[in-house]
Amino acid sequence: MDGVAYTTGSESAKEIHFACQHIVNSADRCADEIRGVLVHEIVHCYQYNGQGACPGGLIEGIAGAYVHLLAPSSWGPLFLWSPGGSTWDQGYHVTAYFLQWLTERYGEGTVPEINELMKDAPYDKRIFKTVTGRKVSKLWKLYKEHLGEGGGGGAPSATCDPFTSEDDVEGPSDEGAR
């Protein structure tokens, strides 16, 4: 089997497949790795995909974020990679760290609300504006500044006030459904 694990099935029945070789390769932290992978795959069983239009990176990032947000500290490090990345919807740990940052900034219900908005409607990146009051491109810029990667040196920018940023004016979705 390629990869670590995957989930398949219908709305009423799901199957999770796990690569045995991954368990062997993770022998030094086997129990934590199995728990993390299972939580990630179980999230896929309950998450929405914007009627199939949601970017795959957001799908994987939501699952990764739940593992990261819900795991007890006794599980040890959940991601062996650092935050950052080139795009907010790059997936897995990149998007998970971004979603964790959104949760820290906008509250515990942020990721579930993003997921819920994809239940009965096609994915549109404006869900981020609905949930946070900011466009996802602006959120990604602020996140990168927070990490010290966006030219902001990690210091808060003058545009942190959601009521004064001209960059947050919403127009037609420029990314479209994928």
C-alpha cells in the first residue's frame, strides 16, 4: 500500500486502511503514531468536503489539525516538521499548523465551523471570511508574519485590527472551486 493510511466508504459505512510497514517504520513511537493516524483518519469519516470542491490540502489539514489540537501532550511531538510552507492549502502539517493558529486567534470553534460550512454547499474560500472576518489570503499573510516569514519579522503588523485593513474587502472569489 502506498502512503500511511486512507479512509474509504459511503456516508453510512467507512473503512480505515493502515499500512503495516508504517507501523514497523515508527517502532520507536508506535503507540503515539497509531493513535495520531487513527484520529486523523476518523476525522475524515466525519468531515465535509464542500460537495467535492474542497481543496485536498484543506481536507488533510483539517484532519491534521484535529490530531494536533486534540492530542494530549503525553503523545509527544505530533509533527516532525516545522510550521510554515508555501500556501495555506498545501495540506497536512502546513495547513494543520495554519488552522491551529486560526484556532488560537479566533477560538476553539474555528475549525469545526469551517467544516460545517462545507456540509451543504460547494466549497468557496470565502468561508474563511465568514468565520474569521478576513479573507484566507490575508490570514495566510498574517500567519506568515507571525512565523517571521512574511516580511513582518514575527512582530504584529499594523493590519492586525480586523476593522482597519483594506486588504480584507471581499470581492468575488478569485480562486474558485477546485
